[in-house]
Amino acid sequence: MKDHRILNRRQEQAAEDELYRAVLTLKSVDECRAFFQDLCTPAELQAIKDRLAVAECLADGLSYRQIHEVTGVSLTTIGRVARYLNSGAGGYQKAIKRLKK
């Protein structure tokens, strides 16, 4: 992770909170698309999309090999997503559950 020597821990938390508040102001898929296209490089955006796709495949019970064949994502990344899906903060699980509604 990039070290921000300018920001102390409290300032870093405030900057992160501001990012999340900005996302929560967006009202449509098109607004989110525009924001993330401005915010992320194409490679960063692809990595985020890949991770969500992997999390959805894992939640559907696909094996790592099946997920790799379907998505082209590396087994290392699939393992990392699986670790956070199973013992992370619960964000993947909450988002996947809500997307399926």
C-alpha cells in the first residue's frame, strides 16, 4: 500500500470517509460509471470488476479452475478474493446478496 507521509492516521481516515460519502451521493449506474472512469485508471477499474466477478463466481460455488477459465483471472487473485469473501469485512457478501435481490 502506498505510504502517505503527508497525512496522519486521522486525516487518512477522513479522506477515506470522504471517498465513501462521494460514492453514496451517486444516484444511478451511469453516474457511478462516470465517477469510477474519472477516478480509476482502466487497469484499476478492470481489476475491481474482475474481483467482483470472482466473488460472485465463488458465491455460486464454482471452483478456482472454473473461475479462471470463465474470467481469465489468476489463481492468486481468486485465492485473495476467496480469503476476503470468507473472512473479510463482509462487503463482498453484502453486495452480492443485495445484487441478487
